[in-house]
Amino acid sequence: MSPTQKHDGFELGDELTFVEGKGGLPFIKVDNDYAQALISIYGGQVLSFKSKPADNDLLFLSEKATYESGKAIKGGIPICWPWFGQDPEKKGRPAHGFARNSMWQLVKTTSNKAALNKTGTTQIVLALKDSEATKKLWPHSFKLSLTITIGKTLKLTLKTTNRSKQAFSITQALHTYFAVKDITKTRLAGLENAQYIDTTKEGYPLLTQQGEITFKQEVDRIYTQGSDVSLLDDDKQCVRIKPKASKTTVVWNPWSEISKNSGDLDDNAYQQFVCIETANAWDDIIEVLPNESFELGVEYF
């Protein structure tokens, strides 16, 4: 059985179809009244989002991305969960957790036609549950649910449900790679005067942002503020980012040296993207009680 045949019954006519993607991975294609999108069920990862009639992709996807079980796909919106960054317990577990390296389950697809005076959106719900494989990395019982809503905007909601008998703690991020024309002409507004941890500097100093964020060198910062922000360039194009239940905004561009040393990035790829991540990270640690849930969300305009 092919990866696409496993999802018979979830199609929505021409609006939502299944295709076999690179590496044989199952992809979802969405083409509705307002946008086109591509989603990998592996990783629960949005790979592409194009508003109509515009043809520009909101998201960056590396031309050298790896499409292989156990490897993360470089670009789009990877899901960092149940920890953000390096293994917090230093046990050699994968950076950014295991959600982005796992095959998710398709739960539901829904069409809300604009002609019916509804939102004109297509909605996909994916889920990841604990298994023998996940418990080797993280001992808790859980259900992780990702709701992706595609329409005039792109909206994601990541819901963590604790199915254990004890509370557990998580850090997490929607690690979004935004496509830009020229990183040196890109600016980020909305975090003026916010404090941030600069992880490119020894000792991770806590600094204060002066003016808009610009990019002239490697940037790897954890802002201790989950604000609405706007991504701008010299052509006056603007992407607005509206987070939900986040007290952390991560801003990252690897610049030239890291890009050249990354096997899944072209040498000059750093010029074409910036990551602005809606997160619960650093001191923004979320405790989820037994039988309780926590939702992290974001909407892109």
C-alpha cells in the first residue's frame, strides 16, 4: 500500500488531495479559494503556503532538505516538542525533541466553503501519540494534536494533552522558516525594547533590543516576550505574526559559516530565510497536569 492510499476517505475533491512526496513520504496538497499549501504528514510539517492571487511562498524550504525517516526536514514549520533546543537532560536525545522526526496520524479534514458564508478555509488535524519508540526518549503518555487552518491566513494550533498519572513539563516551538528576498534588507518590528538572551555570545547575556531587529550577522536570540510582530522588507511587503499562549519569541538566522557547514542548506541559503518562532522556551516552561491540556498557537496574515 502506498503512503497516499492509507488516507483514502480524507480527500476533499480537488480541494485536498494526497501525493507521494520526496523520499516516498505522504504529503497533503490543499488548493482552496484563498490559498495553496503543502503539508508533510511525516513531522506534522507545513512545507508551503501561497496566498491567492499572489504566487510567492510564505515559507522557505531548503533545496537540500532531507526526506528520510529519523531526519528533520529543513524548512517550512517544523514542530519542536517536547523540548526546544538541545536535550535538557543531556542524555544524547535529538535536538528539538522527536515530533519533527516522527510519522503523525491524520485525524480529520474539513472544508468550509466561502460560498456557504463560512470562512472559506480548509482544516487538517494531525496527531502524535506515545509509543514504545517515544517512551524510550521520553517516558510520558501523551497526545499531541496539530490543527492547521488554511484560508486567507495560515493558522496553527498545537495541543498537548497529558495522559499520564503525573504532571510533566514541556518546552516547544513552531519553528517557522519565512522566505525573504534579501536577509540584509529584512526587518522585524514589534520587539523594540524587549529583553532577549543572545545565544551567540559566551554566557548567554540578557540584552535589550534597540529599535527594529535587522540582520547583518548570525542572529540566535530568545526574546522573553510573545508579542505580535511584523516581518518587513524594502519592497514594503509585510507578514504579520500573531502568537497565542507564548511568552517567548525565537529569532534565528545562521549566516554564512553555519549555512556552509550545514549538509541540508545551500551555502547562500541564509540570505533567503529568517526563522521567527512562536515558542515556550528558556524560562517559559509549561507544566501540564494529568488529563489536562495546553495549546500553543500562531496565525500568519
